[in-house]
Amino acid sequence: MTTTNMSAPEESSDNFVVAALYKFVHFADIRSLQPGLLDTCLKAGVRGTLLLANEGINGTIAGTRAGIDRVLDHIRGLAGCGDLEHKESFALTNPFYRMKVRLKKEIVTMGVENIDPNQIVGTYVEPENWNNLISDPDVIVIDTRNDYEVSIGTFKGAIDPKTTTFREFPNWFNDQENLQASELKGKKIAMFCTGGIRCEKSTAFVKGLGIDDVFHLKGGILKYLETVPQETSLWDGECFVFDHRVSVKHDLELGSYDMCHACRNPIDDADKKSSHFVPGVSCPKCYATTDTSRKQRFQQRQKQIELAKSRGQQHLGQGVQNTFAKTVKGHA
């Protein structure tokens, strides 16, 4: 893995645009793309992380409206990226501290060779048609996310693979006797994830096993929560998101969860009332799994965060809390 990591110039704004994007496209030489992309981001005052791999681009960036548009124009100018789609949200402060453009083997790590969503992928299902599909008794609904994400919300009746990383999904699927091609006569498989990127690979993987009737939610859970009214929704709970909102509800309103800054798991009010919850140090989910030396390091980090806060500054180890406004329409 190669990383180019430089601080972006400071910018002040009352309203930062946060853009999440991905595109599966074949890049022949990602090293040649890295410098120009980084330079564009820095000159535009944009921060965040973009991943480049031979299979495409993925990441989240934040900046002014003009800055984000400049970077998106640059990406859409790359071969095969003209139809790049993205999802936007707004922040009162920039949630990122620097700009990174990383070279990776995969833009979403599954660990299976020769998976190409541009060649084979499941059938996209629009959010407004998703309820009908997953209500069919002949449809097996699978949540492709990890256990900590599923723990705070999922679609009613969906199977939870209980994975801790996406790398575990292929082995989990292969171990399920009822999901083998020979056992699926008359059955369909419907998969979903947060914004759609993991399902691009999971459906490609499953179709590569010889299973034809494979579907996935276009735009992911976020597009569903944005599109489908709560009164007709089959979603139960909140949706974990990979930014400092932690979770969102229907209409993408800010959720009720916080994050444990020791283990990165979502935590609720009940967790915070536990004797095992110490801000920045531990929560009931990780208290028993972190040793004394790690807890001491976390305590020192939290002390520095509190000191910085008392001076009206922000420590680099501190997550930006409550800076997000309502997400607007777009695609993840």
C-alpha cells in the first residue's frame, strides 16, 4: 500500500459539503493518477481520504461547495468515471484534518481474486421496490454488513452473517448449505449494505458461484431511508454510518447513537450508564478485551482531548461531534 498524506490549507466556512463516492472502473496505472488527484484536492482546500485501486476509486472528502465540485470534476475527467455518482451531507466544521490519497489492492476489501462488478453483478432494485422484493417468502434477505453495524438496525427478517470484517463474508456464504446453488431452486437472494459498494462485490461473488437470481438494494440503506416513508418502511432501528454522525434514522435524520472512541463501536444511553463506560477509554463492549496498558494510553489521549477542549482547540484524537446537518439527496 502506498499513501500520500499532506495537510490541506485551512479554510473557514459556515457550511462544509461532505461527499461520499465510489466507482468500479479499471485503472491501468493508479500511481500516475495519485499526484494529480492529491494536488487537485489540496488546491481546492478539500480534506478526507480517497482510495485508488486497479478496480476503481472510493472515499469521503469534505470542503466548500466550490472545492468539492472541483475535485468531483477532476475525478469525472478520469477515464471511465464520467458517470460517477456521489452522496452529499453537510457539516458545520470540516470533519477531516488532512487529505490522503492511498493506493490499495481493493477499494473495498473482500480478499477474493477476480471479482469484477463491471463484468458481473446482481440486479439493482430501486428503494421504492425493495419492500415488495423482501416480502416475498421465496426471497432470502442477507445483510452484508458487519456485526457492530447490524446490532443497531437492519431489515426485518434479514439474515445476519455476524462477520467482523467484509473479508469473512465469502467464507460465511460458502459455509451455508441452504445457500448453495443446488439448494436454491425457486429461491432468490437479496442483499443490502450501507451505501451500495459492498453489495457490488458480494453480488458479483455470489453470481460467480453460479447463482442467477441475485438482487441488491440500489443506493443501499441510506437511499432507502431517504426515499421510503417511515410509515411504510421495513427497516427496524437505525443505520450505522462511517462518519461522526455514528447513526442515522429515517429521512437521514441524526441518530441517537454515540461512538466508543476506544473500540469504535456504537453505544447508546444504556451503555453510557454502565460502570464500564469511561469516555475515550472503554465501554461495556470493550472493557474486558483491552488490557491495562491500552486503557492507560486511552486515558492519556482523553486527557489531552479535554485539555485542548478547555483551550477552545480540537485535539487530533477527538472526533468531530454533532457537526453534521441533514443529508441531501444523492447516491452513495
